[in-house]
Amino acid sequence: MKPLKLVTWNIHKGIGGADRRYDFGRIFGVIEQLDPDLVCLQEVAVDLPVAKHHDQPKLLADYFPALHPFFHQTVHWKRGGYGNLILSRWPFLEKHWMSLQYGRRKMRGALLAKVDAPGGALNLVNWHLGLAEGERHWQVKHFLGHETWRAAHDTPTVIAGDFNDWRNTLGKGLLAPRSFHQASAPPAHFRSFPAVMPTLSIDKVFHTPGIKVERIHAVKTKLTRQASDHLPVEVELARTGA
């Protein structure tokens, strides 16, 4: 069976990392070139002045009509905001959003979707974690203890997104004991931020048994370096019998 292709990418609201110019056509172009089956995007904007008040989830859904969208606006400002978006070539069997807000810090959240993929259903988690290490550890613990995750965790699962985990402490400390394997390891091989000259591996992919990663890499092209301040990470994965 053909591997499934997943892309995770913080699109920075469509604002270029080097030229600081808003050009959503570059986001379309990268996704079109990669032609993924599953997409996890972070910082997808709605009605922000800096992004020409575009409804980016709708723009993406209209541009890629073969992909099913699941969006939740996490951050709400006086005018507009942004959130996380999953696009899937296959229908969703279930869709959930979980708050990961820590105290009075900026609202964060996780999308959890069960995808009716070839070879069997899989869970896909798309999140964008906080900037402080203690906040991130609380967020992962909160997710793993959440009743929605406890009800879904028997299905093979992929977690992808912007972990902001520049010291790489979440894997061994919290996720590995719950049977998550880090596909984007060792971190030095998956530097994705800043896009122009990547030094940090903060866009990560983890998975549970039942999923095999056949190939994974940060996508380094002229267009990906221009389109956002993060590079996309592309993964080819397959379901196994485990």
C-alpha cells in the first residue's frame, strides 16, 4: 500500500520569514508542490489586518477541495485571530478540540481528529504549544490525562505540530512513557526554525505503535524559506499490524 504523506507546518499567518511580506499564494504553492494526504497547519489566520483580513481556513478549503478541513480558532483578538487547521484527503470519523491554556497565558489548543484512512483509522493530533518550558510540560500532561484522549488512545496516533520544545525535553520525559516514538529524531537532523537559516528543531512528529515512519525531513527549498518563518516537515508513514 502506498505510504500516507503528512505535512506539518507553522505558516506564520502567510507572512514571510525573511521579507516579512504577506503572500498567501506562497502557502498554496508549497502545499501544492508537496501534494500531501494529511496537513497540520498552525497560525492560520482569520480576519487579521496583517493578513488582509483573509479567512485563511476558507481560502485553503476552497483551493484544495479534495481535502476535508477541520479548523479551530484558538487565539481571539479584538479584530481577528488565528488557530490550527487539519486538512485530510479522507473523511473524519471524529473531531475534537481540547483547550491547552495554562493559567492566564495565551490560549493554546489541540485538534484531535480520527481519520478514515486506507489501512485503518488513525488519530491525528495537531497542536501549537506554549513558549515556556513549564507551560509545555503542563500542556502535554493535560492532554494525556484528558478524557477525550483516554477514550481515543487505542487507535494508532500521530502528533504533529509546533512543539516550541527547543530543549527537546518532552519526548523522553512525557511522551515516550506513553508509547510515543519521536519520528523527528535526532533533533539536529530536523531543524526547521527560523526558515532562512534553521537552528532549532521545534516542529516535531511523534507516533504510537501501529504506525511506521518510512521517511521524514524538513523541506528546504527556495519557496519554503520565503513563505513562512518555519520550514514544513514532511513525513511518509504507513499503518502496521502492531
